[in-house]
Amino acid sequence: MDARRGTAFIGLYEGSGLESVLADQHNDVKEFLLKTKELNRPVLFTGIDAALHEALIMEIFGEGAHFSRIQNRLPRATNLIMLARKSTQSDVHHAVPEYRRITEAEATYNKAQEGKVL
């Protein structure tokens, strides 16, 4: 997912079981692509924002880059249901989000607080 300013929320997975190769992260797109290119394998790019970085992806990967069809770039309810059926049951009331970066407002606030003397 695009996170603006040349960054994105990115992950790299392998196989039908979607084993993590590079952990989910917030990173500079070009830096992530170069790290991924070092694996010397073809990559399927998906997600609704893949097209935003297509020129850079093609520049780095060339023929090693493959893109999912536009209609397959969003999660489908049927696929999510099938994944849920394979998963172990969990208590949704204890789910905690995993933030990959702080918000811009929080960063601005923290920076302003650094200059204050208590």
C-alpha cells in the first residue's frame, strides 16, 4: 500500500502458504525493491497501489516483474472466508493493530515536545 513520499507498507511472501520472506514493513519503495532484487527471483506484484510504482518496478526488475490483474489486486471476501476456515479460532476482542510507523501528527507533536524544557 502506498504511504506517500516514495514509501509504502510492503511485505514479501513465497508460495501458496504465503510464507514471509521479508517481514511486513514501512519502507522506501526503491530500497525495498533493490533488497528484493538481490534474491534473484521473479516477483508477482499485487495490491491496489502496485501501478503507482510500476515504472520503478520495471526499471529494477525488468522481465522478472509480474503484476496481478487489476481485478485481483483487492482482497475478495470469498478468499478471506477460505483463509479464515483454515485458521485457528482466536478471540477478536484481544486483537491489537500492528502499526508500522507513527502518524505525521504524532511525529510533529513529538518533535515539538523535544524543544520544550520541563
